[in-house]
Amino acid sequence: MRSRGLKYVISRKQGMIALTVIAWSALIAPKMVAADPLAFFHDFTPLVQSNEAWSLQKGSVIASSDGKHAAGIVGEMLHSGVMMAVMCDQKILGRPAPRPLIAFAPKTDQLFRLYGQLNYFRINFPGIPVNTRVPEPISSVLFSPEGKQFAYVGKDANKRMIVHNGVVGPPMRRIDHHSIQFGKDTIAYAASDGSTWRMIIDRFVDTDYTAVRDSLAVSPQGNTAAYLAIRDGKWHVIRDLGLSKDGKRNRLVSQGFMLAKSPVIVSDDGSVTAAWVQIQGGIWQLAINGKINEAYATTKPGNIAIRQDGKQIAAAIKSADGRWQLIVDGKLIATCDGIGENSLRYTQSQKHLIAGMKWNGLWYLCVDGKLGEPSTAMMTDAYQESPNDTFLYAGRTSLGRWRVMQVDLAKNNQTVWRSSEYDGIQPGSLVISPDQQRVAFVGRYDSRACLVVGNQMLALRRWMGTPVFSPDSQHVAVLASKGQQFELLIDGKSVGEPFFAVLPSAQPAWDGADEVNVVIERQQHRFARLRVGAAHQSEETTVSGSE
């Protein structure tokens, strides 16, 4: 009896300890709760795979951004490695040829195909005549942000040239593929046909000046190209405004400077350019549209930001006492110990100027010169802005944990929401719902990735992609690992079936409020479209939890 009583006492103590641990865990750990219950149906549609006649080339499969289509390079089984074709949505497109090049254009999801042999290549893309002959490609294809322009580097004998929307540019010996930039309906890049680099805008080659190839900037809403160039030992800021009425290049060239610093910054509308230049040794000054503004003089220049409409310019400079200053239109706005690299920017509404500022060892979100809450560190790649004048960013607390904070820019930089704290925030994962009312991100918790919506942790996994809100802002889809496989989660709940792998560039895409599509590798070398439909249900659901 005594032995049984002792066991009972011990079991009661163990129970109390277990309850105490659970209670403390509930206080410390972010809560995992389920979202509104949904019922799901799913299906798989084969898109690209090997079969009796064709062998899929490893790493060649690409997916459209709407999650409905995929294409890949396949080789004939009887002529492996010689003749290849494009398989898209289970169909073979065109005739086999050596080394076809494929890509889906952003936003439009149009499939770009380039194929041919023996220096006879053709492009299949909307707007390009069927019989347009182009050079052999030696680079991947690039697209403008809206997906309506494309370009690639081609070769003909020992020459290189840019092919822009089917038009072949001037032949050169070298082309800087990384310098290619699109304007509204133009293209600019750096190239060389000898020992010096030249800037090429459309088909015009600037042979008057030696180009500084990493200085190029093109206005996204216009056709203004700006760059640094050297002639007779002097540095110049050149603005190319396109063709004038007489068909000549409309170029504005600044005075000569001792030195200039890349890159040139250009406003979205192309009306204003800015660059750091030196007239005398050691002193940097800001050249705005090629003219010096002495209010920005410094020995150490920082970032430059131009408001989208070109009507305001901000720059970070280091003063003689070692402090950093924020100068806006020539006036001192704030002084601090540091300004975060690439943190200086104007909001999309053009109403506010934002920067990450360091003061007495702590970092602050600075809005129009006013400091917000202190953090021991900030993540500038976790910035997100909503149209209703709120701003989201990730900051680290004094205990070394990270949280997301929402600032109301219209209320004197007031913090209106804070997430729970996590071991880290996955860069690029912070998203805002279409109605601007909900926030989702992927945090790090206990060495795992966690899906967080608002202050609710919906799932814990080894790996997660970027969350995607439904158009009605009610649900969140994300790709996640499941053991050695992967699956799709909606509101943290497993839907569909586990599959072999995810494509590096593929993300879930909502088609309306109740359907999600994503291209996945269902089985090894077998790619399919996973379609998941959602419908509300009345009974309770459980949280997906962890692996």
C-alpha cells in the first residue's frame, strides 16, 4: 500500500511539473491556431515529363507565374543530345532543333521560344514576325518588368550583339550582359568593340565618350538613360532623352569633373538625374541634372534617393565630425551615427522619406526625419509598404529576437502593431494582404520555419516559401517541406498530396478567391500542375503543426 501511495504522489508531482512546463511554454511560444475551416479538393495535371519518345533534360523545366503551365527541353530518345524540342503542357512545340531557348514572360505568361541551327535561328513570341531571322543565343533571355520587351546576347562569328524584340543591335566584341536595362520602349547597355567600353541606347553607339559600364540607369516610366562617361581625362554625366524631332539623339552632357561615382540615379519619370562628382580632390558634391549643388559637399558620400516625380532629392553624407547627415533639397533634416545601406527611399505615395538610422548604438525607422521605436538591428530587405500609408519592417529586440512592426505614416510614425518575437524573419517573406488589413511572413522558431499570419503561427516546417494571400485577403497559400517531400499549405493546413520537389521559381498563384495553382515536380522528372479548390465548411479543423 505504501509503495502504491508513493507512486501516486510521484505521479501527481510529475503531472504538476508537466502542467507547469506546458503553461510556461504557452506563455513563451507564439500561439499556433487554425484559421477559418475550409474543405479542399485537388487534382494533378501532367505538364512535362519523359516518355517513350522523349527524354526530359535535367534542370530545363520552367513554370508560368499563374501556376498553370510548364515547359521543358526534351531530347529524342533515338538521337539523344543532338536534336531537342520544347514540351509545353504535354505537347511538343515545333520541330526538333539543337539547343532551343525557352522562358515565360513575367505578367503576360507568354512562352518565348528560340530555336534553329547552322546560324539560322528563329523566335516564336507574340509580336515577332514568324520568319524573323536572329543570331544564335549565348545568354538567357531577359524581359522588361511588364513582360512586353525581351533581349538576349547573340553571336555571329566572333561578334556579339543584343537582340531586342527581334531587332539585332550593332555587332561588338564584348557585351556586358549585366548592364542591360529597359526603359518604357527602349533598351540600353554597355559594350566594347576594342579596348574601350561604349554605351549603346537602342542602336545608337556613343563613340564620343568612354562609358563607365556600371553607372547606367534608365527611367522605368520613360526613356531617359543616364550614365557616366570619360573624355580627355574628364568625367561627365550624360543624359540621353531619346530621339529628337529631326531624328537625332537628344543628349545633355555635363561639364567635366575630376572624378565621379557610380551609379547615376534617375527619377522614375526621367526628369531628374543625380550623381556624386568631384571638382577638387577629396570633396564630393552632388551633380543634379549635371549641375553642382554645394549643399551636399562631403568627404564620404552615401545613398541618393529621388522622389518618383523628380521634385525632391535626398542624400546621405558624412560630416567632418564623423556623424551622418540626411540632406533633403539642400536642407539638413537629421543627424545620426549611421544610415543603413540601401535603406533610403521614398514611399510609393511620394508623401514620405524613409531611412534606417543608427543613434547611440540602436537602429530606428526614420520617417521624414522623425525616429520611431529602437531596435538593435533592422532588416532593410524586409520592408513592405501598403497604399494606406502604413509601413512594415523587421527589427531585433534587446534580447536578440526579431519581430515585425507596422508603422502608421500618417500618425507621426506611430507603431500601431507588433508581431510576436521570433528567432529570425525570412528575408523577402513579408507580405501584406490585398485589403491592407492582414500581414503574413515566415519566421524562424526553434530552428524551423513557421508560417505567421498576424500574430498566429499556423505551421512549423523545415522549409517554407513565400506566403501568397488570396484576392479576397481571407486565406494564405505557401509551399512547405514535409519530411523529405513537399506540399502545399492553405492557412497552415496540408492540402493535396505530398510531392517530390518544388521548382526554384514557382510560387502558388490564386485564381479567384477559392482556387490555387502551382507547378510542382510530382515524381522525379514528372512535372505537373497542382490545382487546389477551397470551400468553407462548418466542422472544426486542426492545425498543420510541425513535421
